[in-house]
Amino acid sequence: MRIRELTLRPFRNFTAIHLGFAADHVLIFGPNGRGKSNILEAISYLSIGKSVRGAKDQQVVPHGEDFFDIRAFCSDGRRDQQVRVFYSKKEGKKAFVDATPLPRVSELLGTFRTVHFSPEDVSLVLRFPAQRRRLLDILIAQSSAAYLRYMQRYYRVLAQRNHLLRTAKKSRHGLVDGQIQAMEPWDAQLVDLGAQLRLCRLEALNRLRAPFLRYYGRFALAGEEATIVYQGAKGQDLEALRAELREALGRRREQEIKMGFTLCGPHRDDLKFTLNEEPAEVYASEGQLRTVLISWKLAEARYMEEQTSRQPVLLLDDAFSELDSGRIGELLDILGEFEQVVATTPQEPNTRQEACFESIDLQK
């Protein structure tokens, strides 16, 4: 995967900007506030159809405008194609490939793949379970259309089941016979879809673990060991995962009625990073946390390459900050192993960075 040209007209702080990526390794630099992060966010929009930073579509529309428009020329190694995401307050959001509108924006997933690192992720992803789940879901969905379908169906079923639980909570009589019968098909679907999601996540983690450990080992001090643990499911095959979720739903039924929502399932699971068997978000330094997440993102890129036979574009927003010179040098060596990297930094490139990247100066 490669991006060759990007046009924003408009997006965030840009009224209009056109960038060419003739080189495979590009470093965008300029003072904070010039829009470096916004450029990487826009590129990510073309791969997942929404803001990788969690912003709502209307929040990235520039002040005084009523739309944003992102266009790029990309290549998957076999053919060139134009990818576009357009949003307006009147028309909503639309995605296009070679000027042909897609039936749903979600169908953009898998067309143009990226892996995105942001310093904001260090605190958000490593400290909040929901963000860690999102991290894994976005990765797998870019590589598997089936996973995206399971996820969409799962959350529709979850919404219906939660509606019944809220109704039971408000009635103060629990679930009456008719409601129990109404709940059963939703339970069955939740068990089946939830087990499918968990299996996909566990299989992905099994493939991610080795490259993650390998990359973290290149940054780490001697004796420092990182691990990834999936919390919420113990089964290792589909039937075991179904039985596990079915038992948990039955066991927690009364508690769910009191709370008014579903308390177990993949939407409540967690992905934990540890350093020397201690939770990374509690005991790791800022530099260690950043190294953990960078190692994970590099592993994501290798996972996508393994699953799709195409490397994603690696997007690194201010990844060099908070790293010592040794880790910066190691990261630059690693980045040389990837086909296309677009990175940002607030400082002018140093001699080592100039040797690795072609620079784009946003001050001009």
C-alpha cells in the first residue's frame, strides 16, 4: 500500500492543501498548530472512514464551512486508485473509490490500509479498556470483512438486549414470562456473535504477540519484558467460547436486570499490556508507555501484511518525542524495514532523519 497524493479541500485547519508523496519515507515538520497531526488524521479517514482520534465528523469541518473533502491517489501494488471521503452537514458522509460511491462508508475498510500512532494514544489507549478494545477492533476490521460484519451485528443485538434489560429494570418485577421468551433469541445471537468476535481477537493476538515482543525487545533495557494479556475469555475454540459466554449471561442475569444493561461479552473484555508482569499503565514511565505502543503499532503493520499480503502505510505522529537517542536510532532503523512511512515532528529534521526521510516543511 502506498499513498502518492493527498488533497484536503477543506479539512480541519486547512482551507486547501495538496501534498505529493514521491518518496516512500516522508517526514512532515513544522511548529505545533500548523496541522501536521491533521494530515495524518485525514489519511486515516481514507482507511477506516472516520476519525482515528475519535472526533465526530462535524468536529473536523473547518470553522465557517459546512463540509470536508479528503481525496488521495493510492496504490496497492497492482493498480492505482482514487479514494475519497466527503462529509457535509446536509448530505452526511459518503465514501468513493475511483469516483464510484460505496453503498456504505464501512465498505471502505480494506481498500486502503493504514496503521496510525499518535501521542494522544499513549494515555488514552493504555489507560482505558474501551480504547484498547477499539485498537484491536480497528486493526482486525481492516484485515477481515467478516469481523466487521460480526461486530456490526453484535452491537445491534446488544442494543436490543439492553433495551429489554432496561424495560425489566423499570418494571421493578424483573423479567416476566413474555420478556424471558423475548430475551432468549437475543441471548442466543449474542452468544454466537460474541464467541466469533472473541475467537477472532484471540487468534489476532496470537499472531501479534511475537512481532510485538520482538520490536519491544529492540527498544527495551536488559531484563525488561513486555507481554499482552486478553482478559474476559478463557476458551480457545468456538464451542468453548460459546459455552463460556452462555454460562456468564445466565449467571449474571439478575445483576444485569438491576443494572439495566449487559455485563459480559466482548464489549466488556480488556487487552492488557504488562511490563515485568506488572500493569504497564500503572507502573511504566512515559517513555516505556510510548515504546509499548510504538511496538504494538509496528506489530499491527506486520499483522496486516501477513493477513493481506500488503503492507499498510505506517503513520507516526510525533513518535520521536519522549524517546532517548538510543531508542530514536533503533526506531529509525526499524522504519527503514517498512515500505511507506509518513511521520511528523515539530523540529527541523536532524542529520539522521534527513538520511531516512524526504522532508515536507509546513512552514512554507
